[in-house]
Amino acid sequence: MNPKNPRKILAISSGGGHWVQMRRLRPAFDGLDVAYVSVKADYAQDTPGCRFYTVRDVNRWDRFGFFILTLQLIKILWRERPDVVVTTGAAPGLLAIFLARLMGSKTMWIDSVANCGRVSGSGSLARRFVHVCLTQWPHLKQDDGPDYWGAVL
């Protein structure tokens, strides 16, 4: 990797436990150009020295919210032009990796550690089009995805 042109990572998560897991991934991004996206502006204090964007928090029942979130994510993806988009899950991350894939970025879904019994609904959708789909529980690994590389908690 050329130190003058580090790989660009866009790391996106919703709030709560998804954000905690994303913060725990920070050491994996050392030496890379990382921008973070989440649903609470005060999370920016957790990522000093990195660009941070706040987006609308939505769920699958919020159609108008998805429209707003889509516009926000397109603007961020266009500005950042990431090589890789990584998400720890939920609706904002699912939409981000879908849009990023359309824009030519590599994508990675890391299903929440809270999903110990089965892969989340969003994770099940994501594994159909994401480049890398991971679970944090070894017993949930499947041949057609998700894979298991370890856990962040």
C-alpha cells in the first residue's frame, strides 16, 4: 500500500451495541484512511482524527426515513469514494453496502454478536450481495455464508 494514498474505508453502524462493536474494530483500520458513519452525532468523539458523518436512524417500517437515509448515504459515498465499506449491521449499514456495491466498492457485513441464535434479517439479506459476510458465532458459519473469523467482544 502506498502511504501517500491509503485505502479508504467507510465504517458504518447504527447505534448502541452496533456502534460499540464498530469501535472495537478501530485497531484493524490502523494506517488506513477511515471515515465513520453512525446515527448519533456525539459518537464522533469516539473517533478522533477521523471524518464522521451522522445519518438518519431508520427501521424497515420507516419508508420516508429510508428515502432520506438513501440521499444522505449517496452524498457520503460520493464524497468519500471508499474502496471498502464495512458495517456491523442494522438498516443503515444494509442500505450503505447495497449502494456502495453499486458504486464499485468492496463490502463487508459483520453481523452483531447479539445474533447468537441465528443470523439477523439484515444479515440474511446482505449475504446475498456483500463481498464478505461474517458472523461472530462459530456455530452460525455456513458454506454459502456467513463465515466466521472471530468475535469483536
